[in-house]
Amino acid sequence: MKTSEEVLANNLKSSNEILKINHLRTSFRIKDSYYDAVDDVSLSLKENEVLAIVGESGCGKSTLATSIVGLHNPLNTKVTGEILYNGSNIVKLKEDDLNKIRGNDIGFIFQDPLSALNPLMRIGDQIEESLFFHTKLDEQQRKKRVLELLDQVGIINPKRVARQFSHQLSGGMRQRVMIAIAIACKPKIMIADEPTTALDVTIQAQILDLLLDLQAETNAGIILITHDLGVVAEVADRVAVMYAGQIIEIASVQELFNNPKHPYTRSLLNSIPQVERESEKLEVIQGIVPTLTKLSKHGCRFSPRIPWIDESKHEKEPQLHEISPGHFVRCTCWKNFHFDGEKGGSHL
Amino acid sequence: MWKTIARRFLIMIPQLFVLSIFIFILAQFMPGDPFSGLITPQTDPNRIEELRELAGLNDPVYVQYWNWIVNMFQGDFGDSYTFKVSVASLIGDRGLNTLWLSLLSVFLVYLIAIPLGVIAGRYQNSLKDKTIVLYSFISYAIPTFVLGLIFVYVFGYKLQWFPTSGTKDVEEKAGTLGYYWSIIYHLLLPAITYAVLGTTAIIQYLRSEIIDAQLQDYVKTARSKGIPMKKVYSRHIFRNSLLPIAAFLGFTITGLLGGSFFIETIFGYPGMGKLFIDSIMARDYSVITTLIMLYGFLTLLGSLLSDIILSIVDPRIRIE
């Protein structure tokens, strides 16, 4: 966790927002109706900030991330709302204009670098592609830049690796290559969709350090999608918790870990295994994330998973409330929440 | 890699040996012999017996087998009883005819199938796609001889656009431009017939590979780099989708000598397919056994060739 001075300094030097998302709604067509995978999400990202988005699988995190660069198939996806970047609304942009932003202003890092790299194309060529479409460098300059990039992401022998194929590299190396692709055109925003999930723990730390080092050089804003709260604690400045397509709590990382409010956030934190805890049982959250088609559009979406909390404690149409500066919580149920088996009581 | 290829060739020897025993035994089981078809009420049975003795058909089986193998190694495949020429020169002539026909056919198949497969895959579920899939099913369902006959009747007989039989015009002098054109001219109709019917597998393979490749993560990566969709298709999707077809290319190449009995019969084209069936009908042992040995060898070679081609186009596969 960063110290409060660091956060303060961060906030001071990077008060300028580079990305603003307003009321974003991404719906998928399933049979003949549309279902909202991302439901009215508003967020902002500042320069030099790491914004973590957490939640269980199926909460809409990745959909949110891919919506930002418009990667969905327009035939079965509807995106509404605003994604403001550099004065334009990405949602409304044509494919050609989007392509000028993708890879150039926004770099994307995917979860599994083995499947995210083309198995038949040399590593160097895959990095060079972004340079070819976004810069005016000639071939020689591009080749040189590819080697620089590989060096920058900590690859020992750039010349050799540039000629290799993805299956010849280790998992950590592959993810470094993915990062090199993402940063090739010095993007202002990096979106990392579970960048460390497919890697083992020691490599995870290296990759996260690399991301932060690169951020220090470029001042890019990073959106980090993850379900690993350990990673969040380590690198994030702010955290948005998503549940069933909505943001249910958003706060600075200290605030969220020290003073979590929403029952879902508290349950997530409670489910982290802890050495000190005596109980040998792993704490889990009852039930599962509702599937898109079975999602109730009214009431608190988390209420089915905390049935011991009376229905009257939830808001009818839960809204985000700012309970302290920068700390938003959806619904009012948090005021009366207690874990199952614990005594009920106010957490006010 | 060269070591492996050499080893694969060595392994072929016992495989071919086993094949030769099977062929020999099966040939022995065939009822009748090359002379039984020649018998008329006037034939002297002693004469037939004489011929059988001369042909070595009265020798013990193992002696016949041994002679066959030894001769084959010396490049002597015997003479054809029906055509009265050496099997080697017979297969040489027919093989060349078939090779030209197959080359043109396979070329036309790829020419038709690759664009159609690509369009069907890229515009999945569109009207174009549905039309192409319908075509591929219909062409798969039509028997070769039906379409062959229709083509001969319509384009050969009614419209008189194409010759209906033979391999070349006898009036053209060998070596002249007109001579080569007449060879190609005679190939066109049978090749088109073959191509129209032979595209199904490639269309369906390519279509499903492209549909599959579109959903791969590396395509998402490519799009996230800001590469225009057209380039994503040409640089990432198409190439990766062609792999299974490349994997089959070895068999396609060695299969060029196989020939098609129906096409060659309907278009009166003297090729390997027709030779094979005719030889079986005539109990022409030496031709049959040689052809089966040849096809066996080509199949083994095709599988090796496919492995080599795949190792060239797919960096993940290396022949160790």
C-alpha cells in the first residue's frame, strides 16, 4: 500500500483527468433482447493514477475495459453513454477514428499472453505493427524502436527475442512482450485486464513493478482490472468495486481497505485467507454472481447473497452516495450489514 | 530435420514390404487370370496352359512373389497383358495425362474454394455465407458422373464449346503452340467438372477456421493495436486459418497421380483412374499390383510431405 504522503503528492501533481466515463452502458444481445453487462458506470481516470477495478468473474470488469476501446462486435453489442477522451466521445467514434486511438493513445494488456500473441508471427513483427500504423518511422527506425521497447520491458536479449515466436518464451517474457506492444506508441492510458492472473506469484510482482516503472516514465493513467485484492493493495491509487455490472463502491485504496462499507466489499475483503485467523474454514460469499439474463433490474443487486439482511434495509433504487470525500457507496444496506452469524448492529 | 526425413524414408521400406505381401496375396485371390477372358470355344486349352507356363503362373507362389519383387527393384514391372506394352511406359503415359488434369483441377479447386471459404467465414450467417454453404452442400451431394454427363451434353455436345474426349488434337504438330493449347483445351471441361465438385472440404475447413480465428485473443490484441479490420484479416486471421489446408497439401500433391475413374471415363480421357479400373476388369496383374504399390508409396510420401510443409508454415511444429 502506498503511504498517504505518496497519495497526496500523487493527487496534487495529477489532478487532470485524462479519461471520463459517464453513464456507460454496454449491452449484449442474447436471443432477441439486450442485457446490460455494464450498467450505468461513471468513472474518471487521472494522469499517473492506477485505478483498480475489482469484482468476481462475471461482474462486467472486462466488458467495461473492452468498451473503452470499442472492441465489441457492433452486431450484438450496444454501447451508450459517454467515454470522453481528449475532447471526443469514444462511444460515438467511427472505426477509423477509433483505430487512431487504439494502440496509440490507449494501450491494452490482456490476461493470457500465450493466447493474446499470434503464434505464427515473430515477436518483433507483432510489436512493430503498432508502430507501422501509428508512427511515421521508416522500417529501420521501427526495428530499432522494437529493440528499445523489448529492452525497456526488461528482456535480456532483445535481438534474439524479436526473432522468436511466442511459444518459445516463458509466461513472464510473453507478458513483457504484451506490455511492450501496449506501450509501443507511448499511450496516455494503459488498460491492463488481469495482467498477472496467468502468471506465477514471483513473476506477478515483477510485472506489476514493471508497469509502475513504465508509468513513472510516461505519466500514463492505468486501469487495472483484477480480482486479486493483494495486487490492488500493492499498486492501486483508487479502487472501484463492481458487482453485477454496477459500481457499488469506489474509494482511495487506503479508505477502501481500512474502511470498507458496502457488504460486497466487506465480504470480498473477508474472504481473503489470513494466517492469523484461527478458523480453518475459508470465508466465502454465499451464492453466485447472477447471470446477465437473470439479473433483476430493481433493488439492491447484492441482496440475494445476504438474505439475513432484511429487505427493508435496502434502497428501492440504490444510488451511489458520497459518504466521505471521494468515497462512494451504492445502496444504504451497508449501514445495517453484519456477517451471517454475527450479531446485527449498526456500523455507523 | 534431415535426419528425421531420412529415418522416415527408411521406415517406409518395411511398410512397403508388408504392403507388397498383401497386394500379392489379394492378387492371387482374384478369380481367373489374364487369359481367361481370351478363351473362346475355338481356343486350344493346351495353348492356354502353355501361355500360363510362359507367364510363370504355374510356379509356386513364393517363387512368383520373389520374381516380382526382384524385378520391381530392377525397375521391371512386367508387361501389361491388355495393352501389350511395359507397365512402366504405360503408367508413364497415363500418369502424365493424369498429372496435367489433376494439376489444373487442383488449381481450379483452390481458385474457387479459397475465396468462397474466406467470404463465407468472414461474413458468417450473411446471405453470401448461406449461398456459399448451400453451394458446397449441393456440390458435395451431386455424383461426379451426373454432373460430368450434364457438362458433356451441354458444353460439349449442345454448345460445342469443348471437345468431349481425348487428350489432344491429332492434327496439331508436337511442340507447336497450337499443340499445347489443344492439350489444355481438352483438359478444361474435365478439370472444371472436378473443381466444381471438389471444393466442399476446403470451403468448409476454411470457413470454420476463419470463424474460429476471429474469436481468438490474438485477433483482439491486433484490434487493440489499432490495426484496421482489413489488415487484421490479411495479417492475422487468413494466414492462421490456412494451416489445416497446408497440413493437407502433402496428400494433395501426391494425390495428383490418383486420377478419377468417373471423370476420365466420361470425358474419354486416358488417365490413371481409368487404367486402374480397366486393369482390374481385365485381371491385368502386373498393372494392378504396380499401381497399388505406387499409390501405397505415394500415400506414405504424402504424409511425410504434409509433416514437412506443416513444419515450415507453423513455427510451433518442428521436426526433431
